[in-house]
Amino acid sequence: MKYKNELHGRLPDTVVITSVGTLKSAIKQWTAEQIEEWTAKEKEIMLDEAAVLKRLGKSRATLWRWNVSGYLPCYKVGGKNCYKQSDIERIEGGNKE
């Protein structure tokens, strides 16, 4: 976005005057970015608990603790505990966040 860098670093209570066309363009771009992000999340590959246990070599208790702490969120899919493949890859890569 053309004006993004100009607004970066300003205080949140700064008033910006712009044209309606620029505002519409910014809203359209933001909406497209949100839809793209949402669509990417919807296409996330999910692994069932058995696959994760085998892949990580951890116990169910460890997966439960990691879920409770937020380190490895668990999602119910069709009544089964499932995990995002990207989260498993993050853990395999040693990234703690």
C-alpha cells in the first residue's frame, strides 16, 4: 500500500485526511488480504493424534500438556484430536513460538 510507510510510527490518535477513493482502495486491499489469510488457514493440513504421536515420539500426556499450555493447540475434527501440520513442523524445527 502506497501510504503504509507514511503512517508507520505515528501515534494511534493521529488524524489522517485522505480521499474516499484512497480509503476504498485501502479497504479493498485489506479485505483481500484477510480473505487470503483466512483461506490459507482453512486449507491447513491436519494430522490425527496417532500420526502426531508417531511423528514426534511423544506420549499422549505430553500432547495434552502442550495443548493446555498453548504450545501445540489441539483441534477437534470429526470427534478426533487433530493438530496442524505447520505446528508439528515448527516443533520439529525446534522453534518454541
